[in-house]
Amino acid sequence: MDLSVLRQGVSLGSEFGWEALAEFTRIGEFLEHSIYREGSLRLDREGKISLVLDNPPLRVGAFLGAYLSLDGVELPPEDSWCVDERFGRLRPLSSLSRADPLILRPGESTTFSAKPPGPCGSGVHTVRLTLHSVAIPPPVWLEVTAPLLRSPDDP
């Protein structure tokens, strides 16, 4: 178990005050809920899962790596994709690099999808998206736990 986040929280709380730590947590939760499009965790007829991020109007993000995991199992980048809705371009996550990063623009949606290694049942699942920034060394991640819904165009 990695306790580094807990240690960092205690350090922030003791240095800046517990009210500041509570506000920092509130802002993080607000951003998480404003990024994931509620109800977008879907399963299509081909067995691929997908979710949509509504990128908040903060700043442009450039990412040289992105990884999806489902219920704690990392999904291979060659079986995972992103779609920039502005261009409609389907792109394998394995193609991301420093020279050709994934650009997440403020206010524009991005769909991430993947083919799990086996059948994915209905019910609540946890999907984690880990992003490696071009500019900031530590990875950032978003974890969504939600019901896996059938895509609307599936019978």
C-alpha cells in the first residue's frame, strides 16, 4: 500500500493549516466531478468500454503517455484509444510520445476507450486513466467508479 499521498496530506495540513488542506481536497473533488461526463462509462456491442472527459476551461494539457485500467487491471495501450471530438481522430494510446502528445484543450471533450482482455459484465466498475504530462514529471490520474451502461445505439 502506497501511503505517500497520506504523508503529503499530513505535511500540507501541518504546514498550511487543516482548513487549507480541506479546501484543497474540495477543489480536487470539484475538478474530478467536472471532468468526468456523468453516465459516459459505456460498453459497446464489440465489448469495448469507453468514457468521456469534459476538459475544464483551465489550460491546455499535453500528455506523452496515457494508460487505462479496469478494476485494477492495466489495459494494454495498443488496445486502448482516445478520440479528440474536435477532429474525430481515433488514436491508439500506444502512439503517444513527446514528439506527438495527446493535447487536451480547455472546454473540449475527449473519449477514451479500450478493449478489456475478457468479457466485461454489467454493474459498477472502476476505470482509472493515468496521464503522463510533457511538462510535469509525476503522473496524474482520474479514477471513476460508476455503473457500466450499454451504449445507446446497442439493442
